[in-house]
Amino acid sequence: MDLNIAATVAAVVTAIVVYCAALFLLPRRHSPPLPPGPTGLPVLGSLPFLPPDLHAFFARLSATYGPIFSLRLGSKLAVVVSSPSLAKAVLRDHDPTFANRDVPDSARTITYGGIDIVWTPLGPTWRMLRRVCVRELFSPAGLDSIGYLRRREVRAAVRRFGAAAERGEAVDVGQEVFLAVLNVIASMMWSEDESGEAVRMEFRELVGEVTELLGRPNVSDFFPAVAALDLQGIRRKMRGVFKRFDGFFERKIERKRAAMQRRGEGCGDGEEAGKDFLESLLTLEAQGEESDPFTVSHVKALLMDMIVGGTDTTANTIEFTLAEMLRRPETIRRAQAELDEVVGDGEAVEESLLPRLHYLSTIIKETLRLHPGVPLLVPHCPTSTCTIGGYSVPAGSRVFVNAWAIHRDPALWENPSDFRPERFAAAEARKWDGSANNFVFLPFGSGRRMCAGTAVAERMMTYSLASLLHAFDWRLPEGEELDLSEKFGIVLKKAKPLRAIPAARLSNPHIYS
């Protein structure tokens, strides 16, 4: 049996090598030509040369080959664009062509076969999923209706920081903020926060593992013919994470269905006041429209999107922001002066006051410029061959928009590596709002596949930071140096967690109780 398996594997590998050699060595003509780029090795292309910091590596290649370049990664062609005009061509001018995804093997594993809102192909199912999310969660009315959840969890986080302040202890800022964001999202999803410390820490570990595996170059993606072998074990690892998430979702769904049954509601029309997101999803699933099926797997896939996509990126941005401000303490003083003027000493920050915090808004934008949550956005995949920037981008290629490189382009930004929130206060910069129509500043993407949760992320980031800066002064522990180096997965996070010491600054430190 072992000999048969070995012979089968050898035959598969030989076939792949022959196929890939032909792919690389046979002359191919493109009119117009492919974008320029490194030649790479036979069969493997540039795959062996990919470093961990893929976003920065692509920026360095762009400096050599121009704002659009290509590189062969196994049997896949990757195309990277790094300028506003080319981003506009991909994300707006040819949006329908580039609106689909090249789904990584690991993403297909964690999202129930790629049926979530992030990876589902453009079409009726994707439109149905987005419609459900916008209607139930991301509309202005929906966001306002759950404002009390954000208030409750942000104030709970402030109290945890306050306890550390009384002891004079340093706190892991990213960890505490992650727990607050997780509780907000959990409350939105199923009307319960995750109060158990062990459960919350497990979630952070699992989310971190998902984003790391999603960002890791995978042989199964670049040589699909050998994907079944899972040569790096990435699918196996992701499957383990998936089982833990799936078991958790199953328990939540069972409890929610039991609660619905006890209330005698059955599965109604989904319009009753007080329903959380999970109950609304289960109502839609029970309706079972054959023309537009919505299954329990869709329910779980959307829950996965909210947990994975909504926690890490938000917490990472808040952590980066406070770290950047500690490097420029005058930004903390100026933000606190604004908070004192708008909020005052004797009141807690409320969401209704956020639109008046103009300087804090520029701070968050500047952080998103330097450290966009998803620096290469989510890869696009053209459904037909398209011409971009005078070059041919073949159907089925993997297209990256390097937002990180655009945000740090010295031709677009003066002193681009500096943390300067003031640049967003200039009159000519007010259009840099991160909207779908902007291609100089695009931390949330653009086009029909831009991040659906932008509005809730912006509220959560602004509200959390406003509360933490209003309630506390901040300093680094004695002898510790600030480290702003980045760690790349599919999301960007600090390589070294930020530890900082809060100190109460309000005359009544209990106003957040």
C-alpha cells in the first residue's frame, strides 16, 4: 500500500513539474504585454523569495518595476498595483470584472466553502448576503440601535484600565481593546457578551491564528493540482480552528432556537423589535426561499466574518494609534484639550459628541494611512482578461491593490513615514475620507467589494480612543522603548504588543462606572 501511495505521489509531482515547466518555458504572447516584473525560477517563479512582510516587499518591487508589475507564483500570476490611478481602474472603472475573489484554500476552509460575504463570487448570493448585513447591522438606524452596547463595553474597558491605573500597572492595550470589541460584536450577534476570561482569550488566539494562516503563502494556492496533499499543513491547521469556531456557533444557534421556541415566536417575519443579528439570520434561514436560499451554513459564515473581520482589525488600529501618539506626546495633549472642550471634566464621552472631535478624527485617519488594517486589501480575481495601465491582466490572476504602498508614496504624501495628523486637517485633504470614491486614501478598499463594516469600525475606533484619552494620561513603562514594527498576515498588527501605563486624569475618575 505504501508503495502504491508513493508511486501515486511521484506521478502527481511529475505531472505538475511537466505542466509547470511547459507553462514557464513555452512562448506565450500577450497583446498588450503582461506587466513587467521579476523573472523568478522555473516552475516556482518568485515563490521562494516571498518574505514575511509581503506588503513592504511589493512596495520595494514597485520602486523597481513601476506602479503595476507581475510576478509568477507557481502556476499563478500575481499582479500588484500601487498607484491611485491604477487602483481606480481596478476598483471602479473595471469593478464588475475585478469584483470576484481568488479564494485561498485556507479561506475556503474557515468560511464553510467560501460562502461568506468576503469570498462569495459576485452574484445573487453575494447581493443577498450584503443586503442582510446592511439591513440588520450596518444601516445608520441599525448602528444607532446598538449604541448602548458600545457604551456598555467601552465603559467596562475604561474601568479595567482604571483598576490598572490605581495599581500603577502597565496593561496590554491591544488585548484589552480586543476584549471590548469582541464583547460589542458578541452582544450584537447573540445578545450576550463573552464574560469568561478564558473564552475571550481563546477567541483572541483563534482570530490571530486565522489571520496568520490566511496571510501565509500556501503551496496549495499556487499549485492547485497538489492542493489535496496540503503540503504545508495549512488546511489541517485551519480545519482545527474551524472546528472550534463551528462548535461554538452550533451551541449559540441551538440556544437561540430554544429561546425562540420558548417565547412561542417560532420563525416569524423577522420584523419584531429586539431581535439580535443571529435571531434575524435564523428567521431568514427558516423562511427557506428556494430562489435565493439562505442556509445555516450561510448563518455561520456570516458570524465568522463578524468575529474574525470585526475584532482584530479594529483592535489593531486602536493599538497602533495609541503607540503613534506616545511617540508624539503633543498629539495626546492636543486630543485631550479637544476632549476637555467638547466633553468636559465631569461627563463621560458619548457617541453623539464624536462628530465634534475633529482632531481625533485626523489622528485615526493618519493611523489608517500608515497602518491600514488590510494592507493589500482582499485579493481580486478578474473574470476576463482586462487591460490596466497599458498592460494585460489575464483572467484568473490574483490582483493585489497595495494600499500600504499608496499611503506611503512620497509623490502623494509629504514626509510619508511621519505621523502627522495635521495633514488631514488641510482644506485640500478633506476629501481624503476613506470613502468609496477615494483612491489616494483607501484603508477600507473601494468599489462594490469595499468593507461592509466600515461605519461600525469607525464608530468603535473613535469612541474607544476618545474614552481612553479622556479618562487617562498614558506613558511607557520605565526602560521600555516604543516599537512600531509591523507583523503581516492578511491583516496588519504590531509585531510587539503595546504595554502602557494609564493614569487617571479626571477630577471624578468614577464617571465611567
